[in-house]
Amino acid sequence: GDIDIITREGAIIHIRQAEKMLDVKPVTPSHADYALHQEAIRQLTEYFEGMRRAFDLPLAVEGTDYRKNVWREMAQIPYGETISYAELA
């Protein structure tokens, strides 16, 4: 499905499944954010086509220290592998 790529000050802060709401108006990104959106789309497309295993995008991670620790651990899971919540803990 469609996704929303949300950026702030030249970094991605959120990627999520797009919401189909009629009252939401699109935001025109700045030139720098437009280029970042295009690069994110390119890298995500390559990933879903099986041609990319790692991303090289500027991220601005927002969350509690606990969440940041969990995300850091999740990023260490090798491509194509899965682990359980218990193993992650």
C-alpha cells in the first residue's frame, strides 16, 4: 500500500502506512526534504525488490530511551532473519 514519509530538518522522523482520509491535505516539502523523500522512495523500492539490504538515510529518531534501545537492538538483526520478542528481550 501507500506510505507516508515524514521529515523534519533534513531527516526522516517517521515512515508509516498512509491513511486514506479525505480531509487530509498534502504538504509540499522543501527542496531538501523533496530530495530526501525521493531517495527514501528509491531505497525502499530497491529493498522491496530484493536489491537492497541496508539503508543509508538520515534519521532523527524520536522516542523514549527504552524505545531507542529496542530499535537499536532490532537494527542488529541480520537481513532475512527473524527473532522472537523473548530473544530480543
